[in-house]
Amino acid sequence: MDIGEVLTVSFQKTWKYKLFWLFGALPFVLNAFYMPVSQFVSPFNEVLLPGFFEPFLSWQVELVGNLLSLGVLFLSIPLFFFGMLALTTGVVRAENREARLLLGELMQDVLRFFWRALGVRAIFFFGTMAILFPILFMGFFVSAFTMGLGALCMFPLFFLFIPVSYTIYALMEMAEAAVVADDLSVMDAISKTWMLVKTNFLQLFLLAVIVYMGISLVAFIVLPPLLLPVYFPFFSVFIENVISARDAILISMACLCISMPLYVLFQGVMLALQKTAWTQAYLALTRKPVQQAPVEVFNVG
């Protein structure tokens, strides 16, 4: 597998098929709508709407805010899974030289592979939790009985979590691609992907480092300015002689209405690029390059 070629083709497909951006942005749409609205149930609600919440107790307002946050979270999960599966089917269709990707056809593919792809993610999720929870419990137990000394001794082990998490996530992404690209069952997809990872571990690990570290670096630069309006109300305490707390909240909400679409677009492009790269990596490892038939040259002279 040529990592450079995989990344180049992934960039090209992500740019060519703008529909991928929509699928990548799906998990963040609800969050973008909720950000400005959340100011009404934030600790600053009395400043924004004085007297409006007087009939309610503080814990009731907090409960509504927490329920809204949980509702956004739980609704974002199926949107995330739907978007990721649609991206995988889109990349596979694009690899088959389909000039146009029709939304209706992609939806049919999503419904066709839905339960198998969900099974892949469920196995990796619960399998990871089954391994991670005992380790965390042991760390907490050792730390409690050694007054924190055990946690310091175990701290270097947590650095291993980064390469391990990269490997697990690569396995899961490529197993989902195997379900779609080769129409495999859940266990067959995981088994085939495991063999691919074992035989191409260094290449796939390097790809994971480039993709995840690269996206994290870009996000570290782009996201803070887009999310900065969320913290405007907290800064109003220090500049209250210049601008009132209520004005700071209104400015925050107005800025969020502008920055949130950019936030959704950025997240959609980055997630589409990440998903395309892993699907493309699976296709590069399992698809033999098409060789041109030899051309016979006749000597007529």
C-alpha cells in the first residue's frame, strides 16, 4: 500500500464529492443549533431574561439544561453512525468509477449494510470497554491504597493507550469498510481486517498517525476561534464597566449563529477526509491494480 497515494486519492474524493461533507457534518448539526439556544438555560439565564425563570427552582432549570444536552448527545450518536456508513458506501461507489453519487442509492446501501456495520462497531465498543474498565478500576484501586504513588508508577503505561487506540480504531474503520466493499458478515469482516492489519501494521499505523495527528493539529488551529463566542459571557465579568453581562450574552449568541455553520462545515470536511482515508486504505490493500493488456506491435515494414 502506497500511503501517499491513499492520502492523495482521499483528498481528491473528499473534494470532488461534496456530498461527503454533508454526511460528515450530520453529527454536529444538532450541536450547532443547540449552542446559541443553550444560553437560555445556562447560569446566565437570569441576566438574559430577568424574572422569566422566577417561577422555577434553580435545579429545575439545570435539569432542563442537562436533559437538552443529553438529548443532543443521544440524537447525535445515530446521526454519526448513519453519516459514517454513508461515507463508506460513497467511497466504495466512487471507487467503482461512478461519476455521480445519488443520495437515494446511498440510502439504499446504508439500509442494506446497517445492522452488520452496527454489529462491527458494537463488538469493538463493548470489547474495548471490557478491557478498559478493569484497567481503570485497577489503577483507581492501586492509587487509593498507595496514596497516589501507584498512579504515578502506572502513568507511563497510559502512553501506550495512544498507539493501542490508533490500532483499534483502524481495525474498526477497515472492518466496516470490509462489510460494505466485500459484502461480508460481521465476523468475516473483522477476521479479514485483522489479517490485513497484522501483515501491514507499520503502514497502517503510520497512516493513523498522519491522519489523526494531522486532523488534530488543524482542529487545534481552526476550532478555538470558532468556539470562542461560547466564553464571551464569562469574560464580561472583567469588562463590565465597558459592556454589560446581558450585552455580552447577546453578542455571544449572535457570534455563535455565524461561527456554528463554519464549525459544522469544518467538522464535516475533516470527518469525511478521515473516513475516506480508511476506506481507501482498505480498498488499496484488497483491490489489485488493473493491468493493461499487452499491445501487439506488427512489423509491416
